[in-house]
Amino acid sequence: MSKSIFYHAGCPVCISAEHDIINLVGENNVEVVNIGEDRSRIQEAENAGVNSVPALVTPNGNTLHINFGASMADVKG
């Protein structure tokens, strides 16, 4: 993976964190995935170690949980 991936679910906490992440690492260095809208990426996020959103998966595979918006169980409904 060459970019970080920022997973979120579209809630206000997630949107705020998205803006902060983009400002910190640059828009070209992060792929933003709203798993509330693109539910096909939920399994990918879980496989990467995402337990709650918002979360950032770094290029070397570390998963950084940021604040707390929703658990993956909540996102899956």
C-alpha cells in the first residue's frame, strides 16, 4: 500500500477527523473511504484491523483509531 487509508462512516466526528487527516498528511497521501456509503469496503477495513471508525491505516499496515465515532458492529447494523 502506498497511501494511508482513512475509513469513516460519515458522522460529524468522522467528517471532522477526515478534514484534519487531509490537512496533516495531504490529500494525495490518503485515500478516504466512507464505509457508510461504500459498504463493500467494510470487510477490507476489518481485515486491516479497524475496530471502530474513524480510523487510519498507514502504508506499513498500522491501524490508528482516531477519536470514537462508531464501532464496526454499529456500522454493519
